[in-house]
Amino acid sequence: MEKFRILIVDDSAFMRAIIRDLILQDPAFEVAGTAATGKEALEAARLLAPDAMTLDLEMPEMNGLEALVAVMESRPLPVIMFSGISEEHTSLTIAALQQGAFDFIRKPSPASPPGEIETIGRLLREKLHTALQFRGRLVQPRLPAREAIGKREQPARRPAGDAAGHAKPSSAPGPRSAAREAPDEIRKTRIPPGADAKRKSASASEAPLSKARPAWPASGASRPAKTGTTSVPQVTAGESSPKSLASRERWTQLVAIGTSTGGPRALSEVIGSLPADLPAPVLVVQHMPPRFTASLAKRLEAGSMIEVTEAEQGERVLAGRVYIAPGGSHMELEKDGSGYRIRLTQSPAVSGHRPSVDVLFRSIVPYRELERHCVLLTGMGSDGAKGMLELRESGAASTITEAEETCVVYGMPRSAVELGGSQTVLPLFQIAGELARRCR
């Protein structure tokens, strides 16, 4: 059996040896070669044509982020980043994910105990297998042509033989073969009699947003000040104007978004395209460890017109602001006498995740007085699918899943479609416009 060939890039010979040993514990892999600098990585990728690459962030001459951008421009391939946990490293890691890296893993240190290194090795091998399985979509330099993908309305249904609604896993493609595409369950779905009359179809919004999205910064640079007239006043953390605050607390629309693998790049597209005056709060769960979600919020804030922040326990939920669930905490919406607030908990992981999309979605099911819009973007597994179904059955205004054609990993959206929770399927670049239209 031909093996997957992995290129290891790290400026430390000691770390290259550790990573090599961890990778070679899986007989499906072999090490194609190693590189100590970003420039060497570019040359090695060209000469060795590896199936995937591990890439360190801190290197001489050309750092990991710069090398990633160059690789994706010259010879796109799945890349797993090795990251530290400092603020600078987490920020650069989020930037790498936005620039096309498949996933990241915490870098072991020479002082790491054997058990910790074994765990990192297991996660690395799992991420490499997943990245190789979906590499056909991952390495596309651009999204599919917009005119080739349209919105699809989905009937509520439950697939036979899969009551839990989990997507059936597919095996990874062989080395150097084209990536196996998941079966097109959307197009093969048979619409039950009468389903059309029960679900009113909504047309896709192709109109551009009123404001152009600013270009994404390649580093942690801050964005320029938001400009233009907005109908919702912008309130900073230190502002105490009762009138301004009250106007942002009076909202009847709510957006909730869940995502996992490939999420930072997808969120850059969706959040970065929302208008500053969106008359709704946006609650987001991205599967990510602690510390990294704070960097994610800062990166999204830097490239968006709408405000973005990492959610805090008990804070009031305001229109025109995006709340990112902190890594390691579930995020829920709760209501008290003064309005809606964020609730963060350390309750057990759900489907292996904390934060969990299902926890967020289920927390907004009781609030039928709100026009609720929930979205599932790219991601492994099925987190959020059951919660989306419950929201649809409770009368949510819209339940939207990202189309297979633009997903890095068509797992969570597929599960929602198969379970019957998805009302509308849209390519990534249409989702922000659809949300803005529905929230008006």
C-alpha cells in the first residue's frame, strides 16, 4: 500500500525528530523530508510533492505564516500548524487558519511528559488523516464559481437507518489520488408528498451588501475605524449612554452560528461581510481550545464592520455585536428581568465538545418570541444538527447550512441536512447576505 508522504517543517532538529517519531507510529504515513526554514519548506514542497505538511510558526528567514501563504499560492496542500499558547502564537495561528491551514495542534516542548507527547501525537495523526480525506476541497485556491451554486430549500426529513442523524464516515483517499467526494445527499433527497406546501421557499439574495468588506490583515494589525452611517449606535465597553444602550437592547432578531474544522476561514467570510448596523446579536460557537478564541475574536474584529468580542459571563446581549464562545466553556442565552444575557458554564462536554453548538442552539429554543436564525458552517462530526432540528421544529425563522461545495469538511452541515433540521442550503459567500436580508 502506498503511503501518505508528510513534509516536516521546524527550525529545531530536536522537534523535527519528535514529530517524525510521532508521525511514523502510523503505518499509513512516511516522512517525505524535513525543512528548517520557510524558504527550505517552499523548495521541499516543490521538489518532494508531499501529500501534507506540518509547519512551525516561529522560524528564521520566513516565519510559518509567510511560508503558508507562499505554499498556498504555489502548491496548495493540507497544512497542520504547530502553535504555542502565547498571545502572539495564538494570533498567528488564527491568521494561519484564515489563510488556509487545515488545523493546528499545540507544539510539544522538550520538557513535556511522555503522556502529553503521546496525546499530541495521536491528535496529530488524526488531524493528518482528516486533512488528507478532505484535501480535494481544502486546497482549492478559490471558492467555486458563484453562478454555479445556488440556494436549495430542504424538506424536513429523517434518513432511514440513521435515527441519530450522524453523517456516515468515508474512508480517506489513497495517496496522490483525487480526494473522494462525499455522496451528494442533498440532490438525491426525495421530497415527501406535501412538503413543498409546508415549507415556504425563500429566494436567494444576490444583492451586494451596502458596505464593502475591508481586506483581511495578514498579521495582527488593527482595522481602520468603522465608517458610514448606521442605524444602530456603536457602543464601546466604557460608554454608558442610557439611550444608546437601550436602543441596542431592543431587538427581536437573533443569529446563532456553529462551526468547527475550517471555521476560522468561514467565519472570516460570514462575519466579515455582515453590516455594522445588523439589528440582531450574533452568537458563535467555534470548536477551539481556551486562549485561541480570544485571538479569533480579535482577528474577526480586525476584519469586520460589525463588533466582535469574546463572550463574558452575564454580559447583556446587544444588537450589532458578535459574541464568540470562549474555548473550554459552553455558551447559552438566558433571559432575566432586564433582558437577554450570556451564560457560560463548565458543564460536561457534549459530543466531545465544550463549547458545543448543540448547547447554544438548544438554549434559544424556548425563546419563540424572537425571530431566530441559526447557521451551521463547515466542520467535522454532527454537533449542532440535533439542536438545529429542535429549532426548526420550534418555529425558527430560518435554519441554514453551508453547501457541500464550499465546506472544508462537510460533516456538521451534512448531519443537519440528513436529520431534517436544515431549511436552506447556501454556499458560504451567500450566507451573510441572506442573514442581513432576513434580519431587516
